[in-house]
Amino acid sequence: MFSRRSLIAGSLAAGAAGALPLPLFAAPALAAPRRIDLRGPDGRTIAVSDWAPRGRPRGMILFSHGALSSPRFYEAIITPWLAAGYRVLAPLHVDSAEHPETAKYPGLASWKARIEDMRALSAHLGNRPWVAAGHSYGGLVALTMGGAAAIPPQGISGPLGDGNVRAVIAFSPPAPVPVLITQQGFATLRVPALIQTGTADDPPGPDGWEGHLAGFNAAAPGGNRYGLVLEGVDHYFGGAICRYDLPGPRQLARLADANRIAGLFLEGFGSGRASARRMLDAAVSDALPVRLLRK
């Protein structure tokens, strides 16, 4: 199985990947989603998991999973969104180890397919506002949907961003990668954003874990951009998201902090509640274990 380093850094070279390991971690219970099948430009099926909250949804979140993973490995962050009243829709991208045709999309073909997945899902939903969210590779997708000037993959034309995006939540997006996005590209993000990393979240490159904050650091002041740094947190919260096969220990206390801050951000900028924005700003602090920065 690829690590996120081998897929997102450098050339995005692909190879054989087996099925994901059986989970060692019991995630919060999450009801089975409804499945929506969309069609990509090449005729392929785009399988979308659609979780609906109880009652009328207060908003929508389109979630992009990490490299080789799948939506079902993110119960720990999707469950609070549903409890808050948000509908969550998440495509199974072609680079997932669970995708039946993943071998047909090596390397940068997965980048093109991810953009196509989000375009098809947005078109299916129509002219309705939504929050773009994602983890790792999916965090880059979410930032791109929100206006970050990623490098267009071959075969994709037109703007990569989506005008329906109201805000972005990006868990541990990659540092600049030459074939995907530059530091300058992050600077064009047009919507409010929450960008998270942890002090044990070390990617390749000289910047270490701080590279995950490139989207926050590149932003001009005054755009409601937040950077969240959690002490001792790695790329997978110890296996609580994305990689249930990891031995842990699970970083559940810090994950609860991430969900709390993300919930305030979602209420403030996804639903437009001024009181939530005030609470979020009151949490701004340079002190660990929960460092919240604002621009």
C-alpha cells in the first residue's frame, strides 16, 4: 500500500495496490449512506456516498478522501457534521484501493479524475451552495474547489474552482508539489478556509509539518482564513481517520478539538452564524496543544 508521501510527493507514480487492510480501530457508528451513481466524461461510474442528517439539512458538505482511502474511513469527522444537520456527499475517487478500476488511472490520471468527480457531483446538485472539505490529497481538492490555483491536469479545461463553494475545511492538505500546486497557487483561494495540521504531521521537504499550512501562510490578510495546529497529531490522528490499520495510539482528544473547531467554522461560514464566528475568534491562540491562527 502506498503511503501518502509516495503518492502526493514528487511524480505521483502509481503501482499495484491491494485492498485496504481490515480495520483495527472501531470508529463511531455511522449509518450506511445512500449511493448515487454519476457518470464521468469518459463514461466511468462515479460512486458517491450520500449521508443525510435527521430532518431538513442545514447545508451540504462535499468531502474528498485521502489517497488510496475511501469515504468510509472518515466516520470520526463525518458523524459530527451529520449531527449538526449537514448532508455529506463523498465520491469514491479512482485512486482508492477500493475502486474497481484503480489500475486504469495511474499517477496524474487520478488528479484529473478527482476534478471530474467534483465537477460531476456539483453539476448533479445544481446551483446550490456547499462547503468543500477533504483530507490530505482530498484537502488539496477542497482548496482547489474554493479557488486555489492548482495546476490543471492534462485534459481538463476551464476554471478548476467551483463558484458554489462557500467555505473550505482542509485536514492536512499537502505542501506545494510541482505537478499539483505552487505556493503562489494557494494564494488565490477566494473563500474562508480552515486548514489543519499537527506537530507530528511531517511531510517530505524542508518545511516539515508546517508545509501543510502553505494554504494558510499564502493567504492575504482579511479573508477569514484559519490555521489549526494540534500538538502531537500526525497525518491520521493515530489511525482514527483514513488509516484504521495503524497501531495507534489514537489521538482522540486532539481529534475532538479538531471537530470542535471545525464545527464552529462550519457554523460560522457554512451557515453564516455570527455567534459561531465570534466563538471561533475567541478560540484564536498561539499556545499549544490547540493553536488556532487567523488571517
